[in-house]
Amino acid sequence: MRRLLALVLAVLATSMTVHPAHAAADGTLTVTSASVPAGSDIRFGYATSRPNATNWVGLYSDPGNGPVNQTYVGPSTKWVYATSADGTGTLPTAGLAPGNYKLFFLYKDGYTWLAQPVALRITGNGTPRFPASAFTLRNAKVGSAYSATVGGLVQGDTTGLTFTKTSGPAWASVSSSGAVTGTPTSAGDAVVGIRATTASGTAGATVTIRVQSGALVPQFRALSWNLWHGGTQVANGLEKQLKFLLERDVDVVGIQENEGSAAQALASALGWSYFQNSDVAVLSRYPITGTTPTVAGSAVAAKIDLGARSLRLWSAHLGYTPYGPYDACFGRMSVQQLLNRESSSGRTGQINAVITAMSADLAASATTPVLLTGDFNAPSHLDWTPATSRCGYGSVPWPTSTAPAGAGLVDSYRQANPNPSTHPGNTWSPVFKTFTGGYGYNSRTGEPEPQDRIDFIHYKGPLTVVSSEALWEGTPSQSNPSANAWTSDHAAVLTVFRMN
């Protein structure tokens, strides 16, 4: 929804295109220390035979958005100009998650290397901790080899990190690196105690493994989640994201506002699978066995192995402006004008292109269920009805919801909660309750933000919806979002499905 920053980044990416051919990276870039405590400055030195007032040094997570091929992939986490033929500089680490990073010395507001990049690590501070003290790992099957990991989850100071098993069934082993392995001997919940030990102390967690004698995944929990610029708008965003996923026992996620590498970072910490482009991604507790690259600039898909049956999961992020509820509630446009504006936004074309790209999956959905998740940046025709009279309107056939319905997809939230008057399911926005301007309606700044349901999980195939909800953590603040427990400006949608 709030894509203004993304638009600025896109403009910057265009303006920073390197026109000359790449010259040799003949300069130097050094760091005072390859290990920097979180909250301390990175101190670096540089030299180049091509000084320029717009040469710059950028910090990127590793793996992440770094310009490894000397081309733009995604935004840096921190950056500063380095304009002289030689000199020194600093970059702050405040707000950055502990982990591996790379520092790049780059030419003239572009992405040509002036020196070889330098690897460094930001170390956590404080005693070690798991994001959640009790959580569930992927399911296991009686008599089949099992493997999962907790090795990437520990936060804080991870110097000398090792893991040990403190309790649990004999078949389950925990390696020093955090791998949980073994061959289950009986069905039921296997509860394993794990201790993480570092130079700064210890942390404990209890993990549950659901051991199945029948289908590996008889039920799964699917999430659609706009991350709000990858979770970077909130302090300790990665740890808070991990806590949410673990405590909500999520299995598969359709991600929007991936910022190039957020899904990768989450997958690395969780030991999960992922598939991503710069803006959308699929994240899965279970293996991804096939992928579909970007469709209409707005969606990707992945095939997920759930044991006896696979799942096809699409994640889409449609255009954000003009925004229909503003045109309706502020502009008082006619229904036809609203539909015309939907078309001009690009959303109508995008959803139709995505549905067309899904045609083979939809045709095969009787054996391989299909999910279409996403931030559609538009409401549902199931919510704008004479009974709800949103902003005084009766029926509005918003194209981004009628198109999936016309293709046989079912809105899981509205199926579980059929009355939009009692269960509106609004996902925009738990943070922004007051309109902050823009979109051609600056005169309405300070008025209540129109609340609506613009994030969805649609499905087709042999699935039963057990429950569906729009959810977030804590009481998000609009005035100080960095301190929020919730890392997004959207609510997430969580639907529990049972396999038929």
C-alpha cells in the first residue's frame, strides 16, 4: 500500500544506471574490523583512481541485494558518499539485524565496482535468545528419515554458538550446529528440548515435531503477508517476523514487499525453502520443487511438496495507485468511474494476466490445490454490498476480486467469515488510522483512513477451510512505528486448510 518509498527507490535505480562499460575494480576498500557489534559504527578506508563527488559506499546483507554483477538488485541497508581519491568513512549499524554483510565501493551513483567488495559480520549483543521459547518444526513420518534445523534462529550474541539436546524421544538427535534429525518410531507429538550455548550465555527452547502415520501434512496454515519494505520500518524487524511465524505455526507464506531479500533472510534463519524476486516471494516450511518466474511484473509461484500431495502457491502484489477506497470515500466517484480508475491503475490488467498464467494450475487443481495470495491494493466485491454500504455505496464489482471468482477461486477469508458487516476482516491498516495525504486528496489529510480488506488468500482444489483471520501483533502506533511489535503496515491473512 504505502509504496512511495519503493517508487523513490525505483527512480533512483533508474537515475543511477551506469552508462560507460565497467572498468576494472582497481581501487581498494578495507574495514577496520571484519566483526562489528550491533549498534557500533563500521569504519572503512578507501582509495580510487577515479574520484567523483557521487562515488559511494553501500552496505548489503549477504546473501541479499548486493550488486554482485555490478547491476542494481535492491536497495542497500546503509550508504554514504566517498568522494575523495582516498579517505575514511563510517556507516552506522543501528537497526540492522546481526548476520553477514558485504560492503561495496561504487562509482558515480551507480553500481560499477571501484574495489573488490569486503565481507564483514555484525554480531548481536546481549545473551542469546530464541525468537520464541516454544514452537513447531516441520512434520515427520513414522519410519522415514527426518531433518529440520534451529541453527539460524538464535538472536543476540552468537559467538561460539553450539546446540545440545536436553530432553525428548530417543530417536531425535540435535547436532552442535542445530540440526534436528532421526527416524521416528511412533506417531504423535515428539517434544524436544534444545539448549543454545554461546560465549555470552545460554538459551532454551522446546520444539514439537508432529509425527504422522498417514499423510505427512493433513492440515496446513497459509499466510499472505505484506512485509512493509521487508520489515525494515520496525526495530529488530527480522526477530519480530521470526517470532510471529513461529508462534503462529505458519507453514507457507505468500510475501509482498520483499525488498529483494527478506524471504531469503527468513528462510536462512528458519531453515525453510523460498523463491523470490525483488518484490514478491514464496516461503515454505516444506520443500519447493518447482517455480514460475515473474508474471505481469506482479506475481511469482512455487510448487511445494507436502508429502502425498503438492501445493501450488502464487504470491501477487498489484499496483497501488490510484486507490479505490480513496476515490470512493473521498472522491465520491460513480461506480463506473471507480472501475475505470481500477483499469488505469494497472490492477485490472495485472489480475487478468495472473489468472491467465494460472490457467494450467487451475485446470490441474483437482489433484494439486492452488492458492493465490497477495496484496491486491483493492477491495472485494464480497465486502462492498448494499448491506455494508461502505461510504454509502451499494454493490461495487471490484475487478481484482471478481476475476479470481470468475476463474473458480474461492476467497478463503470470506468463506470462513461470510458476513462482512460483523467480520469486515480489514487488512489496511492496523497502523495507519489517519489519512496522511497524497493520492490527489491532500485536502483530506488528518481524516480517518478508510479501512478495508485488500489482502487475500484465494484457493481452488480439494481443500477445506478450517478458519481464516486477519491478524497482527500488539497495538501498532502510527506516530512511532519503529517501536511496534507488528512489523507491517498491513494485517496478515492466516487461513488454516485441511487436505481432502
